[in-house]
Amino acid sequence: MKKKYEFDYLLNQDKEQVVKLVGEEFNFYPSLETGSFWRKTVMFIFFDNEIVFKTEIKIMYEKLRSKL
């Protein structure tokens, strides 16, 4: 798992530079299935006037629901 500080290079970059550094698929961050629960890791990139000022990584767990 990547630590938050590993994305500090994105700080003070504009949106165009973020796309060049991370790629256009930066909206894709893979999920990992763990048993009957889903673990999702999401990276949020916060912009202020088109410049990155903060990044956050959140881990969320969801129980797999079936309508059988």
C-alpha cells in the first residue's frame, strides 16, 4: 500500500501536469477483494484554482450484498 507522502510530488501541480505525471487513467485505483467484504482504496486529489493543494487516501470496506 502506498503511503500518503508518496504522492507529495503532485502538490503544486496543475491538472494538466497531474495527467502527464499519473496518466489519464488516474481515476482508476484498483480494489482488492477480501472474503465476502470489498476493500476499496480511493485517492482524492484536491484542487484550488486548478492547483493541487492536498491529497488523501481513504480505505473503505463494504459487505458484499446479494439479492438471492
